[in-house]
Amino acid sequence: MPSPLKLALAELSEAKIAWRSDDADRVAYARDLFPRHHMAVRAGNVAAHPPSAVAWPTSTEQVATLVRWAIQHGVTLVPFGAGSGVCGGVLPTASSVVVDLKRMAAVRSLDVDRPTVTVEAGHMGLPFEEWLNHRGLSLGHFPSSILCSTVGGWVAARSAGQASGLYGKIEDMVVALECVTGRGDVARLVHRPNGPSLVPAFIGSEGTLAIVTAAKLRLHRAPTVRGFASWSFPSVRAGWEAMREMFQRGLRPAVLRLYDPFDAMLARSGRVRRRRRRDGGGSPTPGRGPAALRALLKRPKLLGELLESQAASAAFGGSLLVCIFDGHDERVFHDVARATAIATSGRGKPEGEAPARKWLLHRYSVSYRQAPLLAQGLFVDTMEVAATWSKLGALYEGVRRAIGSRAFVMAHLSHAYPDGCCIYFSFAGVAKPGAGAWDEACEARYDEIWRDALGAALAAGGTLAHHHGIGRSKAPRLGDEIGEGMKLQRALKRAFDPHGVLNPGALLPPIAPDPFTPDAFPSPFAGSVSP
Amino acid sequence: MPSPLKLALAELSEAKIAWRSDDADRVAYARDLFPRHHMAVRAGNVAAHPPSAVAWPTSTEQVATLVRWAIQHGVTLVPFGAGSGVCGGVLPTASSVVVDLKRMAAVRSLDVDRPTVTVEAGHMGLPFEEWLNHRGLSLGHFPSSILCSTVGGWVAARSAGQASGLYGKIEDMVVALECVTGRGDVARLVHRPNGPSLVPAFIGSEGTLAIVTAAKLRLHRAPTVRGFASWSFPSVRAGWEAMREMFQRGLRPAVLRLYDPFDAMLARSGRVRRRRRRDGGGSPTPGRGPAALRALLKRPKLLGELLESQAASAAFGGSLLVCIFDGHDERVFHDVARATAIATSGRGKPEGEAPARKWLLHRYSVSYRQAPLLAQGLFVDTMEVAATWSKLGALYEGVRRAIGSRAFVMAHLSHAYPDGCCIYFSFAGVAKPGAGAWDEACEARYDEIWRDALGAALAAGGTLAHHHGIGRSKAPRLGDEIGEGMKLQRALKRAFDPHGVLNPGALLPPIAPDPFTPDAFPSPFAGSVSP
């Protein structure tokens, strides 16, 4: 006799909605790129969180049908773009159906005068930008995941691209959203000049209030003139003071990235090849590999202290700041000159155009080959947090101090604003003293490092995240950041997803008598849930 | 025996909250500067909408106490800044208490590094900007109401200042809000880089979701270099094409204002003195007065047709575009040069710095002396609507066509963006064929003109408002603009003001079985409520 779920799924077939529930698809859609789950898979726990099925709607109406069907049958839905998230924003349960939006990928309209484009959520990133480039236009959004992420994913996770200095984050590009709320209503939200704007309440909501089906995005004329510059600084702090000065004096470099001494040394000498994943662009140059890293990482604290010394910093050539201005005329070169004047008056030493040009060439050279590192008992991860300028020093030092004895911590600063900056920490450590497989002890060690790193970021007055989202890995700490704001966030959840069918457990931590999270699962940081 | 209201008000005294209910205060707080109510007062209807009392809280906790008290006693609250609104955002009823925030005017903190300031809602505009200027800083927000508006009013009504081209609207300045929701909770909303942002859902909510008690605002270093330019164009359209080109090529003039031929002629010849109220800055030069205007306005259609002719446009010297760049160094002059290149390649004729300098000198020279005009049986009003560039022509022509036979319509374009622009219409007409007092016939004529003007704006794909807010005058049309968005807006109202105590009738039109609007009153455009 068919199960109730099979009967329910049969209704989807009647509605002409494509779906499958075979094991291969269920396992393929069981997670995103959250390293902890990646590691669990390596440990043989292949199907910890498989959904019951995967559906591929082709229209907004089909998405609405899916939501109403989910309400009716007590199923939860997990929206899915291209699965490049790194915070567990995608993590189904046995009572979930994953909704893959990639069959909704049409460009619906283009307004060249304005200019704006309306595109469906499932359009992949790079082909979309290329489609625009062929028409002399650009979205200006270049996350390093551009090869494996969708427009809908950018909106849902509140993505930032490498050129955010000029073009902003994705929220600065969205002028209208079409989505299906947890009530099964199609909502069209337009960013208007009058009245309250609801659009920002849905951007970054990670599929917990609505499933984004299409977005109207602000475009730019593709830049025709580009200016490059690089400078080295005696300290990270001297470098970021120059970044602050540039932004506060009104300069808007598309790209402005500051690497700390070790990060900059790697960038210069090319020691480690494609060391980073999901980074806002890899290191400027390629290098050697995990074995060297393992040797380095056996004594992270000593290594860290050594690298922090003035002598080491000088030997490595200090911190490196790379800068690219985009534009349409000679103003670009005026801006490069102004930026250079600011940098040199702040003890920056000109390093010419080469490092910036090299960075641009390798901007998407990020590696997804973690397996060799994991096989060595190593782990690597990244944490992008942000703070206002006056708190940046405390954030930079605090995170390094909190985890420096257990992991080697590098950092670069990208995504600057007049009021603050994002710090992108890369940390690497030996999860297991002897080389060996990833096991529960490694997992506990990894969780502990993350908990302490986030705790230090919050203690310094930083945010939990800048552009990777909250997902499930940071949700238990959200209350520590926004305090009473949780009440407002839950009020929104009640208003737009009263049945709790949309991506339960992402963004908002499950709370005990909470009707929104019928199939709450243990959080990886369960011990740190705020009261 | 004391009335229930008197007993309830006595509780406020016990809570040390200042209040009064004498007639002078009640009449003084009965309205804002919505011309229709101004006219009603002139007609002798002095106390159409007096509140039952006025309260002056001095702390956030007192505001929260007031909200909880209002819930308990079934009273509604109307938040009040300085009363400069022009859309009936303030309009109490007999069951309302007006909450004047002006005794909450402290600057709570200043972060010079970031730079940001936290200021209480009741701080008056100009003294606040001057306080910042003394510290080398600027908010960059210069509404022409700056002399008679508060920070809280700017946030609640989603204000725009004259330098929005560079600094944005108020929503671009708010990084955090403290407010008291309709549940009586103190909510602190921070614009964070991660997760959904609720701040924009409260900006522009006109006191219907929460009472803003304080705001943290992004600041700028006060500009030290300023560049001026002006050009005349053979047509308004040629002028706005130059504006579009400037913004789409990345230029950000702080001020960029285009006057249509008649508006520009007045600006040049100085015929009418301080002709406008609430305008984003008055005409560059002073002039004669209402009697001349009355003579002109007896045949608005003929006058309009005459002025639209090529010959007239040429005789008046065409449309005038004034431009001011703010900055800190020679980039300002590079920008003036780029803007000039764009203007002249679009048939703009350089007019030198003088018109822009003159505009700056008279930027706040707006007149509040409508009475002499009204005494002549004339009426004047302004309507600021916006559209994307491709719809701007339809908006400009549509509104003029819709009301041109009944009112003389002038326009200027300010507040440009890469994707569109605001059109600020000024219209003036003879409400009564013979000079005489304002009566019901005048009122009906005035309402009809507004209804048709807004209808034409919406039909052209424009918005109902750009920076004056929705208030009560435009609320009945909001559904025509945002459609299904009304459901989301009402869901927010239910979530944050479930008892309907906050400013009922503003922003959202009263709907029949709506628990939020217990004391709904007839809308001035009742006939045009959308279904």
C-alpha cells in the first residue's frame, strides 16, 4: 500500500510539477557546502539529512501550488538554488521536500533606459552576468561563488560580490521581488520611494518567509575604463586606516582588498595553491598544497606569534592593499591618483598595478578540493564578520586571540564602507594529532573553534556574518547579536509563514513551543543557544 | 463627576508624563500643514479634528507607558514632530491623544570614527545640522522644511533633502532605530549586514507601526570644496536626458535641479516672491505676489498652451538645470567638467555658476504665507511624484494634461537617481471664480484636482509620492499603487500594532471590518477608495 507521502507526492504529478524521490537525488540535495556537513559525508554519514523528495517547479504558480500542498500535508519545503551556501542554509529532514528553482531561469524583461532586468530565481550567476555583458550592461555582482550560485540564492542569503565597494551588496541591486510566501500567496514587492519598504525584510530571509521566484535588478553600464593600484603597509591597521580614509572621503573603488602579512606573503610568494574556498577571490597566485600546510599548522600558536612580530611582518613585505576603480572615463585615473595620495600619506608604499591585475585574473580561482586536506586530518574554514571602524581592531585581535592556539588564522579585509568593514578570516588547523579520518572528536574540536570565534566576534561588537548568511550554523547566536530584534523577526515569521512550512531552523533558531519549527533538528552549536 | 477620559489622563500625571487638554493646545495640535486642512481652518472650521489631549513624553520609557496606557483605555495616539507634513499624516480625532516628541531632543552619542550620531526623535532639523557642522560633520539632509521639522518626522515620513543626489534620502542615513511598537515594546532595530533588515519597514511607516524615539544616523565629513554649474536646455526633456546621463555614468552631484520653462523664467526674472511652500528650495529669486498670480491664473489652460509653445520656451530661455557638487578636493572640479561635457553634448548651453550659487543662497526661502493667496480665492499646492526614466515623459505630460484646464501647472525635477527621477509639480488655480472665501465648493474643486492629478500619475506608471509621505490624503490610493502589497502592509500592521492604537487612518486606508482603525474618519478622497 502506498504511504501517505507517496499519495501526497502523486498530487504533485497531477499538478504537472516534476519531482523525484530516488536515493541518488535525495542524497545529492541533502546539504549545501557547509564544511561541517561536508566533513560528515567524508566520515561516511552520507545521508544524515536527506529530503523525502526533490521538486523542480517551472513557474511561480507551481511554486505557489507546492507551498499550498506543503501546508495541506504538513510537509516542510527547503528552497534550493545551486547549493553553494556555507552555513547550512540548506539542510532538509525526512519530512522536507527540496524545491530546486533552477528550472525557473528565464530573463523576463530588460529595460535598457533605466536600466533594470527582471530575471527568475534559478538563473545561474556567471551566464547571467555574461548575458548582460553582451548587451553592454553589468549587474556589478561578483561573488566568488558566481560559477555555482543563482540569482535567487544571492537574494535569499544577502550576498556580496567582490566589487561591492562601487556596486554595493545584492540588496542595493534589488528593486522588486516576486516571491511566494509561506501562506501560498504570490507577493510582488517593489522598492518604492514612498511608504515603508518591505523588500529588505525579504532579502536575506533565507527562504524562511517566502520562496523568491524572480527579482528585478538594477543594472549598470559595463565599465569601459579600469584603473589599478596596489600599496604595501607596515601593519594591517595602517592599511585599513587608508581604506577608511578613501571611503570617508567619497572614493568608491570597486575592489579594495587588504591582506594581512601572512596572507599577503602567500599572495606574493605563491606558496599555497588555491588555498581558499568561497573566498571573495582566491590568492593572487597559485602554490604547493596541503602537506606544507599540515607541517606549518602543527604549532599554530607559535606560528601565529612569529608572524605577528614586526620583524616577520617586515620580512614578508607587510600588508598588501589591492585596488581597482571601474568607470567610463578619465575620472577613474583621477580617483586612482586620489587613492594613491591617501595611501602614501598613510605610510603605504606603492607596489604598482601588477598585484591588482593579478588578483583580477585569478578572481574566481577558488578550490573546491578540500578532500586532500581533510584526508590529512586538517580542516579549513572561513568566517566573514564585520564591524564599524572603531571596533575593527578589537574584532581583528579578539578572533585571533580566541582561536589562535588551536588554528592558524589569516585574514583579509574586503567590502569596505564609510562606516566599517568586513574581516574575512581563514582558519586552518590540525583536527586530529595524527593524520587520519574525520571523526566525532574532530567534529567537536571544529564546533568548539567556531563557537569561540563567533563568541569573540560578538564580544568585540562585530556581527555574526557579512555575506555568507546565518543559515543553521549561526542561527543559535542570532539572539546574541540582535537581542530584542528576535521578537520582531519572529513576528515577521508568524505573519508570512504561519504554518512554518518554509526552511524551518534556518535563520531563526528553533524555540521550544514554537509552531514554526515542527521538525527542528539539533543545531551544531546546540550548547550555545541564547536563552 | 470626572469623565472616564479625565480619569485615564490622571494616570498619566501619576506616571509623571506631561499632558494638557485645554482648547488652545488641542486646536494647535489638530493638524499638520496639509493645505486642505489649512483651508478648512480659514473657512472657520478651526476645530474639525482636535485631539482630546496633548502629551509631552521626555523618555522612551514614557512613550512606552503612553502606548500601554492607550491600549488599556482604547485611546489612539498620533505621534507629532513639528507638524510640517503636507499630506494629513497628523489628524487626530476626539479619541486621540497627540504625542509631541519635541521634549526628547538629546544627542545621545557621537562616533567620529564611523561617523554616526544617535539623536532623539524630537530634535529640530536645522539646529541639529548646525550642531554637526560645528564638529566638521554633516548629515547631508536638507529638506526645505529643515526649519520646522524633526529627525523623527524625517524618519516617519521618509523625507528627502535637497542634496539627495550625493547623500541619499533619510533611509540611506538611518543605521539604527529605537522605537516603541503598538504593542508597547521598545524595539531597537539595527541595519546589519546579515539577515533580513527590518529598519526599512519602519522608515516611512508614518507612526502606524511604532513611534520613533531615537535614530542612529550615518554622517559625512562636512564638504570643504564645492563646485557650481548651470545650463539651459531647449526642452525639459533634453534637460532630464542630461540628468539621466550624469547619474548613469556614475556622477553624484549633491544638487541637480531642472526647472521647466515657466518655472525657470520665474527663477530668472524674479516675478513671484517665495512662491512655493515645502518645496525642495524656493525659486532662485524673489518677486511680486498673489495679485499678479491671480491675473495669470484666470485662464490656466490658455496660459499653459502658450507656455508650451517652442517660441515661448525659447523666449523664456528654455529649461534651467542647476548643479552643485560637494567634496573635499579637486575631484569636485573634475566632476563639474564631466557634467558640463555631458550637458553640452546634450544641447545644454552653459549659464555659468551664478544660477546655482543663487539657488543655494535662497535654498530655504520658502513661504508659509498662503493666507493672502487664499483670501484671493486662489489655491496653491505641490505634488511630488516619481517614475523611472522611461516613464518620466508620460508622467510629466499626463499630470499636466489631467489638470491643466483647471490649474496652472509648473514643474521642476529634483532628486535624480540612476533609475529615475522625482517630478515636483506646483499647481495654482482660482478656486472661486470671483475673489472670496474658501468654501465647500472650493474644497470640492481642490479634491477633484488632486484626485485627477494622482490618477494621472498612477496611470503613467508613477508613484503616489516621493518624499512628502502618504498620510491620509494619498492613503485611499495606496492600493492602486502597490496592489497585493497591501496584504503585506496590513500583515505588518497586525504584527506590530494589533490593537490599532497608532495613528489610525494614516498610510493605510481604513477598511470596513478592520480592527486597526477604530476611529476611522472620512477621507478627503473618500470617493476614490480602491476596492
